Amino acid sequence: MLAGFGPGVAAAQTGAMSVATFLAKADALRARGPFALMSADYKLLKAEVTGAAQAYRARLKGEQAAGRPSSCPPPKAPFNSDDVMAQMRSYPPASRGQTSVATAVADLFLARYPCKGR
């Protein structure tokens, strides 16, 4: 579970939103200050990241069962919104429109929790 991205959001979200859209919405929310927490877009972004993390964890279980995990995170990976935003901003602007939130979250797991010996 991502710290700051709780389970109370729609688990059906899969992180299909593009990184470009995510960042545009996040930047607009940041400009609203504390009022952003009451926005529907805040909940939407939270759901995107939570759904993407849940989808990655489900994929990872299958990889682990096959003996080929793509990453080796602890049971509760301590990511926060700053970690997620830094990951989103790490993509070149030209590729953000073609990169999904699901890919960005998976890449965050891969970068943060590589399996030892690989």
C-alpha cells in the first residue's frame, strides 16, 4: 500500500491515465492549496495510483509464483505522494503522454526495490 494513497478509493482503477494528464491535474490541484483535498480530481489521482499499485502487486504475485519477480518490495512499500510525483516527473515531457500511471508505478517499484543478485 502506498502511504498517503489509502484503500478507500475505487480499486477498479488500473492506472490507465497518462503521466501527462496525471501531472496536469496534480499541478492544477497544487495551485488550489489546501482546498485541493476536497476536489474530485484529488480522489481520481489517488485512485489511479492506488489501482496501479494494486495491479502491480497482483502481477508481482504471479511473477513470484513463477520464480521470476520483477522487483522485491517489502509487504508494505513505503511510497508517499512525493515519491510518486518524482517518478512521474522523471519521464521526459515528450514521452509522458504515452506513458501510463500503471507503467510509472511499476517503474517506481522496479527502481526502489530491485531483487538482490540481479
